[in-house]
Amino acid sequence: MTEYSEDLSVVMSQNGRRSYHFVTPLLEGYSLAREPYREFRKGVKITTYQNDSLTTVDAVLTANYAIYYENRELWEAKGNVVVEKSDGKTRARASVARQHCPQRHFRRRPRRARICRAHLGGARMKPYVCVVGAVNLDICGRPEKKLIFRDSNPGAVTLTPGGVGRNIAHDLRLLGVEVKFLTAFGGDSHAQLLRNDCVELGMDLSCALDVPGGRTSTYLYITDERGEMQLGLCDTDISAAITPAYLQRHLDVLNSAAAVVLDGNLTAETITWLGTHCSAPLFADPVSVTKAERMRAALGALHTFKPNLTEGQNLTGESTPEGIVAALLAQGVQRVFLSMGADGILAGTRAELVHLPCLPTCMVNTTGGGDAVMAALVWAYLQGRR
């Protein structure tokens, strides 16, 4: 972070008359990011004044969240965007609005800031997907040769953004899907690294949760020399902050989505609440054998469920892929995509059962492969491929 201001109030004058008044509880600037931006996570209020008056208001724009991309000279206001004219009439109301402004209208020093007048009319929100789940810092260790347990192995250690929810959101953005990411960030340095990555990918974080003093989720894993995961350790306790009370505040956003994706890092209570209260189609990834159990009470509310073979066996007690799919469908899941590793995917609905083999490829690292599958399933659903 290279710029920080709280309770910022900036008045811009032209020819001795007030032109704009910009107010925000919080401004955070990141000029060193790959795409420099300023973020207003607690909302903005922009008041413009009539040209022939010192104090008469022309219009007021308010939004729950805003972001300004310096290189693209682009403003985005999100979350209950409203423009009201001086006659008291609401001239525009939208979930999101975009406006290009020359960079000279927003200098780095707040005292010299200018705000472009935003013209909103008939704004319509593109279909979007809500992803509710974890964002992690992934720490990967890969040995140069065959892994020797209980010993120090020469190899490479890398740090990358991860988390099942974030990975799915990432892949959806690469597929051109608008994404609102409902997640929890901690109060450490890892949080800002991950937040920057999400913003640069174009994710909407206006509903994301900040947990002061919290530990940002971290995933530590070790692969073999071929990239196959051998051991993983998750610290995702911060996901417990994604509570039903938090989601209730954003229920309109969830229910207005074309689809909602959730991962097993959420608590069983939160997953059950989503199954009961969310009216959008629910897509779920159980994450692991242990966390898959959290999905049990919500299975009947799921549109699409993508467990792997072991997770499916533990949830159903069935041993065969066909038995697992049939048991999950019997519990109310509309579509099941059972991941079977190198044997591909067994996809099933009440009407049909299809085996999808793996395509020949050169594997580099299997971590995140299942998340890419889930993103593809959501994308195909949005394209009408039911």
C-alpha cells in the first residue's frame, strides 16, 4: 500500500466556485501493483454543484464501493449506486456503474484531487456469479528427485495465491465471467498480496470481509518430483468469519446471481444456511474428505456437486462410482460430477449417466485442477449447456 487516508473530504474549486465535493471513509492506493489502483472499500459520496452557484447542489452520487484504475483511467462504482439530482428525483440506480476519467482529474495528492462527473442512465448489470469461500496463500514445496520422508529434500518452494474459492473465481474471470467474491481477509501482510491479486483479475470485492488481527488462510503442501500432491496442511480458520449473519447482509446480491459457488472451507452452519436461504443455483466443491461432511445437510439444495471418489465414498457409504452418483442424486442433488483422477469424471443426473475420460496432456501440477473443472461447469451452465 502506497497511499492511505481515513475520513477523506476533498473540495475542488474552479474560478472561485465549488465544483465537486468528494467524501470517503477510507482511501487505499496501490501505485506499485501491476495495475495501479485506488480502492474505496467503505464507499464514496460525490457531490457536484451548479455552474452558476457557490453552494447549490446539482447532483449527488453515492455507492457502497468504488475503485479507480489509473492506467485505464476507469472508475467503477458498485453496490447500490444512486445518482440524485437537485430536484430530488433519482436519475439512475444500478448495482454497478463505470465511467472513464482522465488521470489528471485524480492526482496522487488528495488535496489536489478532482472527481469527474459521472453520467449514469439505464445502467444494467451483466450476469454475474457469486463465489463464497476461501482465499489462501499457497506455499508449495516440490523436490528435485523422489521424495524422502523424514528427511530434508532439495527442491523449490513457491508462494502463490490460492484457495478453492479464489481459484474458481480466478478461472471464471479468465473465462470472461463477472465474479463477486465473498471471502474473508486477515489483518496480515498476506491479505494485501491476495487482495491485489483478486482486484487485478477483475473480481468484485465490495462484499468481502476484513478480519482485523485475523490470520489470512494459508495452504502448505508438498508434491512429489512429478507434481502430484503428497501432503497438504490448511489453516483456513478465518473462513469461520463467513457467517450466516454476514451473508444475510448480502442476500440480495447472492439471490440476484446467475449462480452461487461455495466451497467446503465454510462452516457446516453457513453451508446449511446457504442451502436454505439462497435461491440462485448452488454449485458446491467439498474441498476434502473431512470438509465434505459439512455439505451433508445441504445436499438436497445443491444444483451441482463435484466430489472426488474418496469424498463421495465417505458421504454415501457406496464403493463404486455408479453407486456414489446414484446415492447423491437420491439425496436431492440435481447434477453430480464425480472426479475419478486419471479415470476422468462420471457425470450423472436422474435422466442420464455419462463417463467423461481425461484428455491426454503433460501434467505439471495437479493442484487446482478440480477448481478449474468447477469453473468450467459453471461457465457451461451460464452458456445454457444444461
